[in-house]
Amino acid sequence: MMDKNLGALNTYLSSNVAGFKNLQRLEKFSDGQSNPTYRVFAASGEYVLRAKPPGELLKSAHAVDREFRVMKALAHSDVPVPTMLHLCEDASVFGADFFIMSYVAGRTFWNPALPELTTAARAHCYDAINKTLAAIHTVDIEATGLTSYGKPGNYFARQTSRWIEQYRATETEDIPAMNAVMTWLETNMIADDGRIALVHGDYRIDNLMFNSTGDTVLAVLDWELSTLGHPFADLAYQCSLWRLPPDGALAGLAGVNRSKQGLPHETDYVERYCERTGVSSLEHWNFYLVFSLFRMAAIVQGVKKRALSGNASASKDYALRVGSLTKPLANEAASLL
């Protein structure tokens, strides 16, 4: 359990965060399945603290230092992010490494069908999401100092290998569809086309903060899985999650009448993205979708494993609901083989 000695934390933040005064309390955000995140109330204002979770962690997982680095690098780009204030790599201060960033007062949407918005507003919201994804993928990597943020070589081959390893490390039962998908990805790996960009890694609507009307993205959050890689992975990941049912722990758009609801069809959304990024053609779309569904299945399996081990970031019940998506995601990926 993390040390919640607010006196010691107050002393540390007062010495290391410019202008910080008089820590009053912390409130843990109930959502989020990876790094515990807290709203920080102080006499000097509100902040957000994001930390590694307690317990034994997988190698390279929960890298709050990478999150801090990438968002700090994006401060002067077209990608909206909170202001990074301080990174603490001394676990004795709070029980784990953490960073402090500015608090962004905005709106979060959890359901991609956007029932709280009008039909017209939904279209504007998705256009803003599309525009922001294009901005991420057109970031000048050299100008932002991120040339060493990822490894060279075939991104999909590296990621497939990594997530197979992660999945095997957190596997709790045998899932035939998952086995079939992993074998298919390894035997049908596409060649590296040399395309490289900053990728977010978990580009979902609930990782974005919007203004009150939903037509402007105020901040892109949760960069834990970001790296340098293939931009189409982010695009396919977002689209692949729309294949989930609308009533699950991670809601999708399966069965939703998109035209009637003002939501973009996948082909139109992809076409608009390509226009914004200057992409003339997009091959291997089915591969990207299979890879994305597999990767998400591996991620939620990790959530399930942490829940069973007692160190989930959110409540155990919710973490197990998220973890229950492993089979449906694997089955959806297998249906595309």
C-alpha cells in the first residue's frame, strides 16, 4: 500500500514544484486500470499526481517517467497535453515513483456513442478526435527531442513479440482464440514499410479531455504505452474497439446506427485521417485490426491478473469486468483471420 503521509508529501512538493503551497488532500480517480491517479488539492490550486501501482510489476510496465517525458516534449506542439511540473523517482516519498502535472478542467466521455450530445455535436466531437490523432502522428519527432523514444525496426513485429510475452506472463486460463491469433500474427507478419511516428498506444475517447461542448480536445492523457512506431496502429486500435458491444466495461459501437446518431463510419473516419496526414493509400488494414484487438486483449488480461493479485488501480470488481473482455476481444480478432 502506498504511503499516504501527506505531511511528507507536502514538504516534498513544496520544495520541488514551483509555487506549490499547503497540500490539503488527495482524491483518487476511480477510473483507470493502470497507474493510480489522484486529484491534488492545495492552497495554491489543483494538480494531478500519477504514480506507479503497488506490488510486483511487469518489466517496462507502468513507466510514469516515459509519460512525463513525452508530455513535457509535446508542450509546444499541436497536441494538447497538461503542463508537466515534476517527476519524482524516489519511491520513499509516496511509496512509488510519480509525477505531478497541471489539472485540466474538462469533460470526459466514456461511451463512444456519445448519448449526452446532440447528433450534430457528435459529428463535431469525432472530427476533433480525428484531428488530434492526426496531430499526434505528424509531430516533428526531432524538433520535440523524441528521436530516442522508441526502438528501430519493424514496429508490429516488436509489439507482437512484446505483447505475447506480456500475455503469457499474466495468462490465467487457456483461450483457444487467443492462441490462434498469436500464431496468425507471427506467421503473417507484414514487412516494415519504414513509416514511423509518435504513437499514443491507447487512443480511446475516454483518454481525452474535452471542452463543455465536446468539439475541442483540451488534453490527451494516459501516455503510458506511447512510443515511436507505426501510426496506423493507433488508428486501427481506435476503430477496432468500436467493434465491441455498447454495454461492456469498455463500450463500443457494435450494432449502433452510426448514420442516424451522427457518428462516423469507419471508412469515412479513416479517409478523413488520411486526408489530414497526407496518406494516399492504406494497405493491410485487416492485419492492423487483428493486431489491435490482440494487443487490447493482452492489456485487459494484465488488468485481470492485477485484480486477482490484489493490486488493481481501480476497484477489483471493475477491474475484473475489464479483464473479462479478453475472450470477446480474442474472438473478434479470430473472426478476422
